[in-house]
Amino acid sequence: MKNLFLNLLFLIPILAIGQTTKYANISGFVLSADGKPAVGITVKVLPEERTTSTDKDGRYAFNNLAEGKHILAVSAIGLQTQQREITVHGQRFEVSPFQLAENQSRLREIVINAKRDQDFSRTSSDYVAKMPLANLENPQVYTVITKELLKSQVVTNFDDALKNTSGLDKLWSSTGRPGDGAAYFSLRGFATQASMVNGIASISNAGIDPANVETIEVIKGPSGALYGGAPINFGGLINIVTKKPLDTLGGSVNYTAGSYAQHRVTADVYGPLTANKKLTGRLNTAYHHRGTFQDAGFSKSIFVAPSLAYQVNDRLNILLEAEVFDSEVTNPLMIFLNRGRQLFARTPGELAFDYNKSYTNNDVTAKTPTTNLRGTASYKISDRWTSTTNVNYNRRKSDGYYQYVSYNGTLNDTIISRLAAYQNSVSQIVNAQQNFVGDFNIGAMRNRLLIGLDYLSQQTENHHSPYVFVDSLNTSIDDPRYGNYGPAVIDAAIAASTSAPTNNRTRNQVFGAYISNMLDITPSLHLLLALRVDRFDNKGTFNFDTDVTSGNYLQTAFSPKAGLVYAIWKDQLSVFANYQNGFKNLAPVVQPFPDISGILKPQQANQWEGGVKMNLLQNRLALTASYYNISVTNSTRGESIIRDGRPYNITVQDGTRLSRGFEIDLTASPLQGLQLIASYSYNDSEMTNAAASVNGRRPVEAGPKNLANFWATYAIPTGLVKGLGAGFGINYASENVITNSLPTGEFTLPAYTLVNASVFYRYKQFDFAVKGNNLSDTQYFRGWTTVEPQMRRNWLGSVAYSF
């Protein structure tokens, strides 16, 4: 059935060639009374009810409009609607400009007031499909978290921002350790990290500061066809879209203070740097300090993000961006459960543990400086073709102590060990992408064609001490050894260790090429087909102590993608279906016999998904609902064989896994001043052909089965108390099985519901806000074979000045 479906998808464009109806692409401009571009004005085609908005040049466009008579309507809140009858003919039709009665300053006020009712949603993306594409015509599911939403929630850290989407939950916090020190999240049942910025690879060993975030795109499902396999995982990816320079002078300064010694100062300044406004700049910066509800622990950081945009001419634009992030943190308390025997305690409440203790002190820290340098050149080759060149350099370091605690007792769950190592690691990424995007018609059918090349180089150099046992403590009592801990104690344990340190370098590179085409078979039926090929070149691990390189290998992977979208109601309601593929490169393994191959194929994930997308009432009501089924093949597992009367362990590559579920995301602005978002997701994951110890069980990275989130704000729009408002939200997660194997049994984190609320006041150029998180002071946990207690009730106060 799957092969038949794919064959039909490829046949549809051939069968549709014979259509006789003629269609055209139309465009035009809306100008203010003083002849300047009118930005953000709604333009509608009647009677088809197709809607769009004018861009920064006052331009609007409709594609695949049937030839003949139509009515164009131009409107905005507070603006008198204008209508004009047009007769469309030819493949491209230019409409004479609309001239509004309002001047530019009046229009800006109208558009800003209108936009405030739509701040929580975005109707299109330049990154999800690597070309400009409206959400309703994209067969892939994604959610967008906007900076306006984060402002309304007084969000001060990146992890809290991701509570605003379905299907995603945090597994554990940033540890600062080399390679994968950023926070982990479960997305559609698979572990993932925030690894993409503006569509290209950019990884951190630490937390991510949200000061430079324009939007966060959570792109759902395996996405190997456009993004490859190295930096992402099968559940999807998290892409950060950064703030860009603007050609008007403005900015804001914000100070936030709160519980547990939280202090945060941010600044955002932008504007033209030359009189002709061809050179523009922006600077985002932040200082952040946060403590903890436990007896020790903190994080502090400085973040600076300058950017420059230069419009060389009408065809060429250059964007240069930098991000410098410097932080020092203590490791969060993560309690590693015993993995070698049956657990005695099966919930956090059954552990004899005081979660107000951190089991560290404020001298045991790690520094994690990160630098990103990005350059983008956009060139308009012709009216139908554009070229975009992206280059990114990412450097991140982990320097300091990584420490954790682990249960090691054989008779009970009360004896815990503190273990530590000194980490000294530097990782570097170079990612270069070249994309060509064409927008052209073949007959009556519009094509949006993407042709791309992708080069990714990754290198990590490690100089670590061995992991050492420092001491053991009894968690059921007030152990007097608890306070005898710090850098001197850890250094002494490292010096006494007989284990060898780590001194090595790993390198790999990926050469990728991809092609994707969005074909408008009719104005209502869209077909997307994509294919990628990757050549993965693992250069192996070089050991500085022995001068030996090991583990090098080459591997090739292909990743297809297909999707159908049918617009039931143009630009307002569509149904979709997709097939998406993802892959992961797997290194060869050593087998006990030469006749058993150790060469592995890439691990594969295949998703089938269908659903509905809606955008009604001029962007005031947006909804995406879908059901997905992801099957993973080519996973490895151990198997025992008998030869010559003796047992041997071999690796076989026939493991499988399933992840199925449905998701709903809603944003709405039903009346002036009221905005809300809501989401719900259900995930059912199972290891279907795996080692006997986990076969038939839910994977421990899958997260809670049920997740629900809600946030609403209301600001009084008129009157004496205009700008006064309040926000209210709920985050719910069902129970989460974080250890789940035959040798250990199950360990379950209980379900929880968090209640959050805010009060704010906007007066002229000032914004004041007070926010309460976890108002019921719920004790809740996250984890991934670990138990991590989360923040208790806390308060934030914020004041901002905009200019």
C-alpha cells in the first residue's frame, strides 16, 4: 500500500497535464496617501475568499487565479474597505496600485493595533520547507512560538518557551557536558535537542538565551529530506529564527527580577546605519543570573548578538550575524537510578531523598562559552529564480567539572555515590548551504522548485580526566559527609585514580544534495516531492596518547519525502497527508567471526501522517490537527549464538520501533485584546523488535503519553485603564515511565498540573508585568533514566521601556 501511494503521488502531475482551465499569477501594490508602501494591509480575492497581506514594499500576490473577472478588496482594522473589479488574463497579471486615504503614520498605528491581536501565530515560514511557503499549503506539521508570546509569559529561559507546543516535553536540563550538554526534549517520542538556527546546524553545550529569538519553529516528524541525519532526530527538530535588522530606529530595555536570586537585563536596539538605509544593524544583549530552590546551584551568563544587513542593490542582500554566549553553571541535580538490578523504589516519593538538597556546592562549576558566526547572501537571479548562500561557524567549549549522583546500593535505594570528572573539550562546526529556489509555471501548473547543496563539518577535541568515585552518602539520614565536597575533594579523587584520561579528537563531514518541488496541480491541490542524498565521512577518533586513529567509515543514505495538500476553502481550510523519512548513520561493529558482517546500514524512520489545517477570520483562528505513525527500522540489538558448543554475542540489525499519536495546536484571537493558545498531544511508543530486556516496552525517551498546554491573555483595549491585562495558563503532563526494562522494572514519574498567571500594564512606552509560575507549589519531576526535581513556586517582576 505504501509503494502504491507513492506511485500515485508521482503519477498525479502527469495525469493533470491535460487540464484546460487557464490560471494566472497576479500581483500589485497598496500605497498610503503620501505614496509610501502600506505594510500589513489585508488583500482579499472575491468570491474565492483568498486572503493575503502586503509585505514591506506594499506588495501582494495571488497565484493560480483562474482567468476571468474577480473583485479585489483591501482592508484593515480601522480602515475603510476599498473594492475593485479586475479581469485577469495571461500567465502574469499586474494590478494598478491601490491608493489609500490614510498617510503612512496613520497606517502604522492601524497596523500595529491590528497586529497585537495576532501576535501568537505566524501564517508562513521561510525555513520549514527551505523556501517561502504558507502553512496551509505545506503538508508538514510545525508550530511557531513567537517572541510576542514569550513576552506575554515573561519567559526568561529557552526551556520554558518550548512549553507552548504539542508533542514536546523536556527530558532533562542542560548539563554543560561536552558534545550533548544542551537540554534534551522528547518530540513525538524521540529525544532531540535545539540544534538549528535559521535552518542550519548550530549546537550548544549549554542553555540557550532567548534574547535573540524572533520565533521558535518546532518542525514535526522525520525531516531527513531537507535537513539530513547528523544534527536532528526522528521526532523532528527545533529551529530558532533570530531577530533581524530593521530600517526604522527603535528598541527596548528590560529588567526582570524574581525568586531565587533571579536577575535578568536585556536590550534590543535596531535601526539604519546610513542615510539611504541600505546598511542596517541590530544588537541584542542579555545578562542573566538564576539560583535554585535547593541549598546550592546557580547559572549566570552574558549574551551578545550583533547583526548587520546590507542591501547592495535591488538584487543582492547580505546579512552578517554573530552570537557570543558565555556562561558558568553548576550541574543540576540528576539522580541516576540503578540500572543493574530490580529497583526497590518505583516513584520519586518512595525514594528516601531530600529534594531540597543539591548534592553539590557553588564552587563545582563548568564554563560553556559558545560563539556563532553566520553569513547569508540572498541574490535575485531573475523574477523567477533566487539564490541563497548560508555559511555558519559554531564553536563551543566545556571547561570545568561535570558531576552527578547515582544509586549503587545492592540491598536498598538509600546509598548514593557522587561521581565527577574534569572536562576540557572544544567542538567546532562549519555548515555551508547553497539553495536555489525557482517559482515558475509549466502550462497552468505552478512549480516552486528547491535545489540545494549542504556541507557539514564537525570536530571535537577532548582532554578529560577519568570519571571518578568521590564518596558515598546515605540519603535516608542527614549524612555528616554531605558538606565535605568541592573542587579540592574532586581533584584529590582524580589524582588518586588509576584510570587513564581521555585525549582524543573526532572528526566527520557530510556532503548532501537535495531537491524539492511544490507543484500546484490545481489552485486547490498541491503536491510536494523531495529527495536527498547524503555521503557521511567519519574520519574516526584520533588518540593523542597512542597516535592511532580508529572508527573511520563511509556511508551513503537516501531520504525521500512526499506530501499532498487539498484546499477545501482557499487560504482558510486544507487537508493534508505526508510521507516523511529520516535516517541516522551507524558505525561498523566488531563481530566475533569474519563471516558475520559488521557493516551496518543507516537507521531509518518512516512517517505516515494526515490531518487538517485551518486559518479563519483573517488569521484570528488557526488550528492544526494530525495523526502520525512513525516506524523505525535497522536498529541494532544484541543476540547470542552458539558455535563450537560455546555462546557468542553478536550484533544484528533487525530492530524496530513504533511511535504513533495525534496532536492539536490552536491559536485564537476571538475578540479585541484577547489572545490564546492551546495544545494537546497523545503518544503511544513501543519497542517492537528489540533486546528481550526492553522488547514490547515503552522507550524511556518517549516522555509522557499525554501533554496539554494552555495560555490566554486579555488586555483592556480602550478607556482609562487601556493596556491593563492579565494572563492565565496551565501545563499538564501525564505520568512518565523513565526506567523500563526487565532487569530493573519500571520507575514512574507522577503526572502533574502547573498553574501560571500574570498581571501586566502597558502605558505609553512602558510595560510592567508580574508573573507567578507553579502557583500551587507542585513538586514535580522530569527525567530520562534519571530523576530531576523541578522548580517550585516562583515569582517574576518585569519592567520594560520601548523607544
